[in-house]
Amino acid sequence: MVRILVVDDSTMDRRLAGGLLRRDPSWEVMFAEDGENALQQIELHLPDLVLTDMQMPGMDGLQLVQAVRESYPLIPVVLMTARGSEELAVQALQEGAASYVSKRQLSFDLVETVERVLNSADKRRNFSRLMTRLKSRELQFELENDLTLLPAAVQYMQDMCGEMRLIPEADRLRVSVALEEALVNAYYHGNLEVSSDLREQDHAAYYDLAKARSEQEPWSSRRIHLKVQLSSRECVFSIRDEGPGFDPSTLRDATAVENLDRPCGRGLLLMRTFMNSVEFGPSGNEVILKKEVKAQDPREDEDDECSRDVAETENDSAV
């Protein structure tokens, strides 16, 4: 049974939208008269879709979209627009609403719009469920020595770990920070061969030299090699540059009190703090970061669905 929550401060509009949606016997329709009441309804009876008016007293449609997106990102929100709410509707679409339908065209467009959004949401949910059942994945990237590519690579790794439920959300940011530090080190210290000592002596000269070398051979044509192995046991990230390398035994202890304020040790400190293991290859131009993980049981998806069905009670909200 598909559950749809209709949110509108107008009793007449709630009745109209609800009547159109109830023509499909597989759709259960709930009602709320404003945004605050809608959030209460969502907490009690998790819907598959929220259909909301834009202009309401208290929490309006835009604020409701923002709240749903933050707390229930998998629930799509469809807007009902009327004259005078167009600008607000555009903002709501930018904030994450899935679609919209004009109140003047409800009889013609509402059911079709809701069907399309529900189909898209089902595909997204099923993809998320599928990804939790992916036991392992190996990826390899060969990145140009382009600083703008590094955040995109980190974001992709963060998303993959989230979709596979390998790393809890609270830890994914920390892992991303460690990865970015390793990639940035490969860019500046590895491929461009810009010394950390220069950064301590002259901050501006450090970045000026990096910029110059990024446009000159042999530094400009070097690559960063990123290899990722994801499994239910651990995430392993190998980052290798094409620079001459260094002797890892010469690295300072970044955790020592006297080195905490030195910029050259910050990246290593973060990597070792946020990862379970940080190892350098013998030539010094490869670092391997490991994060032990405990994958969430994908059957919890079904448990959540069953719990929601068991908890279902008669909706007694005013129509």
C-alpha cells in the first residue's frame, strides 16, 4: 500500500487532492493542515510521498521541503502551486522538491505527476537496497595532476562508502578528510616535488612554485593513481604519485607535541588519527590507508518496512 500525505491549510483543496488520489485503490491518503502537523504525521506514519501546498500559515511549503529533505531524504515532495506562489515554488524545487503541479490543473496532472515521482523514488530506494548487498568493489582511477579533480574523487569515495553502508555517516567525513590529505600530498609533494620546508619558510613561495610546476614538464604530465578496494571487512585506499619518492623512515612524528603546529605534519596526523592503518610503500611515493568497517545488515531494510506496516493505524486526521 502506497501512503501519500497531503498538506494544505484549505479544507476544500485537501478534499479535492485526496479525492483524486483515492481513485487508485492502492494509495492510502493522509492529511495535514500545515507544515508542523505534517512533520508530526510523518514521524507517526512514514509516507511514500508528500504532496504540499506552498502558502500556509506557520511552516510553509518551502520550509517543509527543507525539513523533509534534512530528516527524511528518501521521501519525495511534490508541490501544489497557485498564483502568487511561483517564486516560492522555484526555491522549493532548488531545495530538493521532486516536482510540482498547478492547483488549476490538479484534475488533469496530479495523478500522473505522483505516479512518475513514485516510480522514480522506487528506483532510487531499490538502488540503495541493492548497493547494501554489494559485497565488494574495486576501483582504479588515473587522475591528471589537476587539483580540481581531487575533491570530486573524495566525494565519490564518500558516496560509495555510504551507499554500501560500510562506514557510518559520522565517520565518513573524517575518512574523506584523510583521503583528501593523502591526495593533496601526492599532488604537491609527490608529483610537483614542492617541499614542506618551503611552506614553513615562505607560504606564498610554496604555492607560486606549485603553480609554475603544474604548467611545466616533467611535473605537469604526471598522474595520481588511486586504487580503492571496498568490502564488508575494510576499505583500502592506495594513492600513488609519479614523483621520485622519499625515505619514509625520515618522517617526523606528527603526533609529537613539538610538531603539532608545523604545517608539514598536519596531513599525516589527520590520516593516522582517522584511519586504522597508514602505510607507505618502500619508495615513498605510495601511501595505503585502511579503515576497518562493520557493514550494516541489508535485511534491516526489510525490518524497517515490516515495522512500518505493523505500526500502521487508522489515520484520524481531519480532512
